Amino acid sequence: IVTPNLHEAEALLGRKLESPADVEAGAAELLATGCGSVLIKGGHSVKGDDDEASQDYWTDGKSGSWWLSTPRVPTMHTHGTGCTLSSAIATAMAHGYGALDAVVIGKAYVTQGIKQAVGYGTG
């Protein structure tokens, strides 16, 4: 599973992802490189998206594709959450969960962490 955020996906693809349709097409392009599945993490807004939600897009090109949406938590203390999400997904997969289930578990874990975090520092 490849888990770029929006900016990382744009760098990998060499182009901007400016709409939900662009994100879906970009995920398909990344999938074509040979990875098993792609999660484009939505902590960064995509033009046309609801700014009140963090929307992630997952696909494996076989069993389906899904948008996972959670309300955006009003905090500036989210530095490192993308890496934490990737680690949580890897951990769930190591425990035998399939990729989509692991993504949902990881997303719930990180979202709760953001909601309950004590705000230290500037990010």
C-alpha cells in the first residue's frame, strides 16, 4: 500500500490534483506502478472538496474504491499524523486485516488521536 498525502501524490505524478476526479485518476496511475493499493490522504484540501471534512481516497483497482470522510478537527496540531496513519495501517495489516479494513482502523485511530491530543508546540 502506498499512502501519499495530496502534495506527495502530486510530486509522484508530476501534476496537480485539483478535484476529486483528479485524485481518483491519480490513484489509478499510482496503482499502475505495481503497488497493491493506494490511499491518497486528504488532510490537505482538494479544490471543490468540503473544507469541513478530511477526505481520503483508497483503491486497490480490484475490489473497489472508497472515499473515507471524517469531520476536520479544528487544531493546528496535526504534524506527523500522516506518518502515524501509515504506521497504523501497516500494523493492522500485520495483524491480518485486509488493506481497506486496515485503512479504516488506522483512520479511526488517528482521528481519535487528533481529537484527544494535548497541543504542545506549533504543530
